[in-house]
Amino acid sequence: MWKGDEVLISKQDNLVQIKTNHLKFRKGETFKEEYVVAYHDNPLRAYLMKYGVNKNNVSYRIVYPFDKTGSDKFTTRSIKNFVNGRSDLYIINTGIYDHTYKLIGYTIPSISEYLSLSNNIYIKDVFNDAFTFHVYLCALENGSIMFFERVPRVIFVSEKRKKILEKMLDLLPARDNIQIFDDLIFKNFKVTEELVQKLRKLESIQEMGEVLKKEMLLTTL
């Protein structure tokens, strides 16, 4: 598919029928937002699509196609992860968006690479400096976990993965927000739904970081 192509969405009798054979959309997609994202494999491509109307059907026209080349690869990978439920956010060029296509922050290549690889879980909105911001827990399997709110705020990283810090140090508000742990801790630690719910009861990223640190250290007992 190319820029300008359309996908028709039939919504008769409150049922959604997608009139395409190979595009994959996020599970539970309501097709009520102005923009939606999708992807297909073989070859891997991702798409940003904009709402329109075509006779009796909802129509989404492709605004931007993305492939695996250049900086597009981070966008393509993040959209695929979002559609497959691995991530609650996705990247379009230098912007970071939630499921409503709301811009929640900006990124640089090193952060785009991390977010496109990690499992990004929405935790909650926090109030900070008279503004409200989304907080995400971004976990890279067997290697790193960070709390992300526009930029990385707290990072826990394994010895094996600590090189990723070289690309992020200038973005962190303070170096004491970095903790380097033994690889074994990450090998045994899993982000569970119970932990996510516990973090959602807290009011600040600092509190979340302390709770997460305690939970990680408990795996060594």
C-alpha cells in the first residue's frame, strides 16, 4: 500500500468489518479517532491513516507509509509493537503518541531506538510543574527498565546493557536517577500486572522508582 491508498471500515449494526486482507490493527480499535495506525508483514511496513467518509463506510486514507530503512525503522517497529499490544505508545518521526494520536513527547534517535524495542506500559498521569504528563514503564527484556515522562526520568540497567546509558545521559535530569544492577537481577525479574497496579497507586515517579527498586532486589532473596 502507498500514500493515498484507502481502507474501508464497515460499521453497520455496531459491528466493525475491515475491508482489507492483510493490514493488522490494534485489538479493540474503535475507528472513532481521526488517526489510526496499522502494519503488515512480508515486507514489514507501517502506516499512519486519517479518517474520512466513503459513501456508507468509514474510510481511512494512508497519510504516511513507513518501512525498515533509515529512521523509519524505529517508527515501523514501534507501530508494530503498539498494534500487537506490546506497547501503549508509538513513534512517528520525532513525536511520541498515545492511542488517541495525542502527542505526549518528543524523541531523539537513541530514545526512539529504545522505545521501539522495549515493552512500554502506560502507568498513569502525574501532575508536575503545573502540568499533567503521561508516565510509562519501559522494559527491555533482560537488561533495562526506565520510567519515561517526555524524557527518561529513572533508569535501572544491567551491567550487560549499561552501554545504552551513553546515549541517554544528557537527557536525564540527574545522574543519581541511574542504578546499575547485576545481570542476574534482570534475568529473574518480571514486570507483572500486580506490580503495574501497585505503581498506579503512587503519585510520583520518584515513589514508583523506589517501589520498583525494592521489587527488583527482592528477586535476589
